[in-house]
Amino acid sequence: MNQDILVLVEQVRGQVADITYTMLAQARQLASAGAKIVALLIGNDAEALSQDLAADEVLYVDHPALKEFNGEAYAHLLAETITRLAPRLVLLGDTTIGADVAGWVSARLELPLVSCCRTIHAEGGDWVFVSPVCGGKLVAEGVLPAQTTVVTMQPGGFRTEQGRSAQPPHVARLEPPALDGLRITLKQYTEPQGEDVDITHQPLLVAVGRGIERQDNLDVVQELADALGGTVCATRPVVDQNWLPTSRLVGKSGKTVKPTVYLALGISGAPEHCEAITGSEMIIAVNTDPVAPIFNLARYGTTLDLLDLAPVLAEKARAVKVR
Amino acid sequence: MKILVPVQFVPDLVEELVIDASGDRLDPYSIRWKLNECDDHAIEQAILLKEKYGGTVSVLAPDFEGVEDALYAAGAKGADRLVRLCADFEGGANTHALARLFLPLIQQEKPDLVLTGVQAYSSMDGNVGSLLAGMLDWPYVGYVSGVKPGDRKVWVRKDFPGGLTAELEAQLPAVLGIQAAETPPRYVPISKVRQVMKTCKIEEVNADLDPAGGVATRELRPPEGATRATMLDGDVEAVADQLVEILRAQGVL
């Protein structure tokens, strides 16, 4: 094993995902002198995506079957590359792409795996990971084992600009393996259906989480949003109950939003939700749990019950508009 | 179609999370365990498939507090076989250990499909589904919110960020990490659960835990900056007045 760091580039429909730059930023901070940062880019006619990656070398695998993400092909290619390079660290996004691949590779190669990692820092000769757990209510810290270790990283620990470079990296093309026996095939992408409103372009979002408790309580939230001139959106548990459409979902498998104000009602602040709202200009949190992680992110907060506060706030907002 | 659903338990976040004297783990005596939410969706998805297309559903659960309630509830929803995996769970069990716990049963039962929750918020070493797929060398698709069986294959809907979804085809046998069932997990009345308790037997299987592949934690702590938000004081009226002023200052009201 050497001290190199291998980063799996995530790209969806020809666009490099921000998490790739976050991982490269982490790698740059951690890599010791003489250690290489190697990015594995998989795609078809996608070599140009390597241009701004802050890596010492990009290994590029090109094949028509790799035009879009295929978990099985990615896992096999990554496993082969790890075996050949024997790096100290393998970074993947803690995303709907990286999480599909990391466990499979960990199990096949019998390598340790740390998931949901926010940052890794050096401490003497050790590398120490920091990961939020239990919905962000706790932080776990530990020393990475002294062997090749697979880590999935969450966004938020680094600015994406730190993972970009104006100097194009050296690109080495790898021969694609035989891919005719893949057991997973992409049939098609489906754009979000029933897009009643684009929540990524709204200045004021009134977001609702599990604290809403019942579907009929959504009326109070809608009334507040109407009074404020805002748009209602939600966390995963609310959408999973079919109380709001997927087009209103904010989070890891939903939309990333950057409104002027994000009013979070009954939202605890799980990492997979917080990662999608960190670009908000201001977050205001209403949650009866005083230690809810959302208060670590919010500028203003209150522990009042949202069902008590919302109608009164709606009434006062309407009065301000009439004035 | 023969479906196996391995599930796990997570600490109930409604309860206070107490870190034990060692400082590197939760106090095992203060944790209240509950069925992992994504696993509840995996059970529901399995039952929906059985109801629409036939087959059998077996639910495998480690012997945590609440395991009987969870298994009997699954039975009341329509699961055919309920299995409790017994081992020494006092020190907890990482995800690799749980996957290895389920592995021999899956190898023995040879199901067409393994459905499991795509994530658990207490996990620090990946998800059970992708680990199992790696151990079995089966295809894996995670973040699944729709499943339809075909001839020796399965059609799945996988979620990507931004509301984008992909339609994929996976050859069977396969492991799927369920994000959300096509309909929310159904409510089962307690009377139906009691009925299942009388008629359905929970099988017990003894096993050993092998945590290799997980990592050791040296410290568990509350996140830093827990007081970052400026908390608004006063009753409902006072807080609402302050919020109106804040929203006006931000130019959104």
C-alpha cells in the first residue's frame, strides 16, 4: 500500500457532481508530499470532464455502456483500480451513486469502509475521520485503519472551488473491460413529473418535516406560505407519505435549494436534508427539540410548536401586507 | 417470487441519546430501539409485490429489543416467514457484522430478490444491501422507489438528486436498497398483530457476529456549534413579531 488517494468521479448526464470537487479538496488537504491524487473518471466521450479536476492524474475509462452511471460496472472498475494501485484511501460520494458502489467494493475486496464522513484530518501519522451519525445529533470520530480504506463523503466539509484546478491534469486512458455481461442496464432517465412549481427558484421556502405529524396539519403550513408569499416544500418522510409530490422534496435524492429565506418547520436537520439547504441565505428553524441539529445551521430559531406559531405568524404577515 | 427482507434496528431519536462512560459509544442500557424506517418501507414493498404478483416474503431481524413486535407486525402485514437472528448484540453490531449475519440464510434460501432499507442513520460503515450484494456477487441497485418483476429480471426506479429518476433493469437474483415503497407502510391494527402472535411462529437462528470491515470509533460527541442559531425569546405573539421583522429585513415580506 502507498499513500495515494483515489477519488471516484461522479458524473450524471455529462456533468461532474459537486461532491467530486469536495472529495478532491479533501484529498488535496490530506495528501502528503510524494503522494498522488488519482481520479477515476468513467464515461463515454467524457474526457473533457477531467479538465478542471484538481488531481495529479486522471484515469479515464471510455465505453458506450458507461455513458451513464451503472453501479455494477463502476464497482468492478473501481475494484480493479484499487487492486492495481493499492492506494491508502479511496473516496466516493455519500450519494445515490457512491453509496451503491462503496459497500459492494468493501465486501468484494474485504476492505474497511467508513460512510457519511464529513472530513478527514491528519494527526501525527494517523488519519482521523469525523462523521455525523444519528441524524446529525452526534458526531463520531475515529482513526482510519492502516490499510486501504474506502470512505464515502458527505458535502459540506470543503468548498468545491478547492477541488477545482485551472491546470488540466494528466489523463491516462485505461482499456475498458469486457462489459457485455452486465446484469444491470439503464433503460431511461425520467424527468420529474408533475412539476407544479420549481422550488429551486423560489425566494422564500416554507419547509415542513416530520414534526407536522399529520397530513391535515399541512393546511396550516400552506396558509402560512400563502400569507408570506412563499412556497411549501418538504423533507423525505413527508413526501414518502405522499402528502406532497416529489417535486417538493428537498434533500439527498431531491432538490438542492438556495432561497433567500428557508423557514424550516418541524425539521430535525438530518445530514441528508441539511446538505441540500446550506446554500440558503438565511435559515430559520422552528422545532420543539432544543438540541435538534437544524439549530446548528439556522441563523434564527425557536422551540415553539409549529402548529401554535404558524397561524399567528400568518395573521401578522397578512396584516403587514395590508398596511 | 421468493423475497427476503433483512431488517435492522436503530436508536429512537425521540429519546435522549446518552453516551456511555467510555465516550465512544451510546449507553446500551438507555437506547430505545426501533425498526429502521427504510426497512419498514422494504417490508411494505415486498408485501406489495407479493400481493400483486404472488410469491413469499420472509423477514429476517436481529434479536434487538422490539424484534418480536416488528416481526409480528410484518406477519400481520402479510409476511409468510419471520426469523429472529440471535447473537450477542450488547455491544451493538456494525453493518458489516449484520450483513454477515444475514448472508448464510440468504445463501441457504436462494431468494429471487433481497429487499432492504437503503440506509440507517446509525450506520457508520455503509448499507446492508450493497455489502450483501458484494458478498453474494449479485447486482445491487440502491435508492429504489419502485419495483416490478419480469422474467428472471426486475424493473426498478432509482432516485438521483434533483428529482431525476432512472428506470433500470436488473437480472435476478438481485439486492435492492429501498428508499421508499410505492405506497407508505400500511397501518396494522393491534388486534391483527395479536392474531398473528397466536398463529404465527418466529423461527430462531443462532449466529456469531463478525465486525471485520467496520471501523472503531474513539469518540462520540454532540456536534460542535450547537448554539449557533440565535434563539428567539418570548411567547407565540412575541416570536411571530420578531419573525415578521426578520422576514421584512430580508426583503421577502
